[in-house]
Amino acid sequence: MRVESWNDVVGTFGPPEGAFATPYALRGFFENGGRTAWVLRVSGPPPRPGRRGRSGR
């Protein structure tokens, strides 16, 4: 995903949560004059609201 500002990051991925470093690294990148970053999700798609695992439990 191409992002061109901190607002793009938050709008696409949501606000930073937990101890993950990537959101803070991206914020620093844009605060220091960075213009374009490419972010790839490698953990799989986010869970869909209201959906459960394949077993239906």
C-alpha cells in the first residue's frame, strides 16, 4: 500500500496499537520529510467484523 503522509497511514491501517514498531517508524519517516512509503501487510488480512473461524465456534 502506498502512503504519502501520516494521515494516510492512520486512515489505511488505523491508529497505532501495542508495541509494534512500524507505525512509529512511519510517523518518524514523515515527520522528518519523507514523502512516499510502501507498506506491505505480511500477517494476513485483518479479521472481518462478525466472522468467526471455520469451525463456526
